[in-house]
Amino acid sequence: MESWVKDLKYVLMPSRHPLEGYEKEYYAAYQVWRTAWEKFRSEIGVKEPLSSDGFIIPDEMGVLFYQDRCVGLASFTHGTLSKGPMPDHSWFKPWTQEAFNELRQISPDCIICSQFTVSPEFTGKGHVVRWKEILFYYNHLRFLNSMSGVMAGHLNLTRGMQNAGGEEFGATVLNQNHPFNYYGVPLAAQLVAYERSGIEAMIQRKNLSSLFSDLWTRLDHVSEFEVTSNIVPFKKVA
């Protein structure tokens, strides 16, 4: 085990409210999310005040801590693409119909991975590890240890997200350079799908099996959504 892994904690918890015993982690996650997204919006010229919708609407979030400081988080929404409300989710609004159909053909049982956030404190050079990449690895692990057949991602090219979670990191690219409008600001993204086979191949290619196993042992699972043991052991905190 890498020495820095021992100082990690990864918490899968509800997005809408703090659970007893996890209030500190919940509010630390919200503060990091708010700080990072306000900084991003200011840099690209968004004038509209930030609402908390993006933080509280998803089903759960995975929050990474290093030495008790919040590194960042990503949110997960679980559902089916075959019928019902999930195909009409606003998160899919920027997607082309073609990309959405390709995603649904992979599997109707889907996780939306959204709100990817790294604290400004943990960006840039000089850190023990590239934190954006580690957080993406946890996204992969959450998907691999779920009941879903595909995970959807929207990689903001403006922020270089494809360099930590794109094709090299197991993604199937459904649209390479998709323009979208973010509060009046034109941006571009890769629309991607993560499949088990692609992630598992990436893990083997990069010789990451031991690291992935070590990372997942740092999990506290207090979300209502099931965590399976498809790949590596995990611990569950009641």
C-alpha cells in the first residue's frame, strides 16, 4: 500500500442531508463544492449566483478526504434509461440524441456521474499524488461495485477533465467535442460512457489492481444505494 493511501477516507453518503455522525464530512463537502464551483463560474464569466441544486439533487455523493481535509467529490444518480423520468433528467439536456441512444444501448441501468469537484487546495503541482485522477478512480470503483451496467460522464474540455477520466482512463467516447451552453457561456465536452470491460482493461493495462483494492478499503458506506463486492473488498459502516 502506498503510504499516502493510509491517510485517505472515502465516504459514500446521501446528497440531500447529513447523517448523524457524518455532519462534519457533509458540510465540509458542501463548502468545497461551493468554493470550487464559484471559482470556476467566476473564471468563465458566469454572473448568476450559484444555487445548491447541483449538490443536493443527486442520489448520493462520494467524498474524498486526505488527512481529514476534503479533497473533492463526485455525485451519483441511479436509474433506468428504458422508461420513466431518468431519460428526461436535465443533466442529459446537453447530450445529442445519438449519444444518448448509444449510452442506452450499452445498458438501460445507468449511473449519472456529475458535479465532479476538486478543492482548489488540492489542484496544481506539488502534491503527493494527482488528486483529480484519484477521485476519478473512486468514481470507477463506485460504478464497478454497483448494480448498474453503465456510467455516464460529461467531461468538460475547458477544465481538461478528459486528461483524468477520458479514453485513456477507460471511457468510451460517444461524442468527442460536443459544444454546450453553460449559463450563457459556450463550452465543450466529451460525452462518455464507462463500461466494466473498459475500466477493468484500463486497470490491468496500468497495473492498478493493488492500488484500486487499497483505495476501496478506505470506504465508509452510509448511502442507501447498494455497494456490491464485484471487484474488491469493502467495509460498511452502519
